[in-house]
Amino acid sequence: MITDNQNFIRELGLRQIMAAIARKSIGIRKFTIPDFNFEAEDYHELTDWQNWEKTEPPLTMGISDEVLKQMVVDGVLLKCLISKTTHVILNQWNSALN
């Protein structure tokens, strides 16, 4: 959602992440598959976000709140996440080879 082309969907995704950050759970997170709304007209309507336990996406954990907000507003988050993910994958690949 935070990499969507539509500004209001990016902002909705940001609000979900900020709510998850405010909750900051301790310990291991239990993943549960949310109920799906099969009558949704767009992907962001597939999940009832009000009744689902929110957890911060691992890829945004190293980004400060202020920087994350600005990146979502500017629409540049996808490039950063791709770069961060690629860097992690390359480091793991290099470690495995050595």
C-alpha cells in the first residue's frame, strides 16, 4: 500500500504502519491469515484493517518515523525498499559463497 501510485492509498498504508509502531509488540509475532472481503473492488479493501492486529513490516523497521512519512508523501519508498532488499540479499549471497 505504501508504494501505490495513488496518494490516498499510500497515506492509508502509512497510518496502518504508524498504528503498528505505536503498539510495538514484544516477543514473537504470531502470523494469522486475515479474513478476506471477496467483494472488494480494490486490493486495499481485501482486509478489514480495523479488526486485524497490525504489525510493522520488517522492511520499514530500520527507517525513522519522520523519514518514512516523507518517503510516503514523496512516493519514493519503493526505490529505497528495493535498494535495501537488494543490499540484504547481496550480503547474504556473498556470505553464503564465502
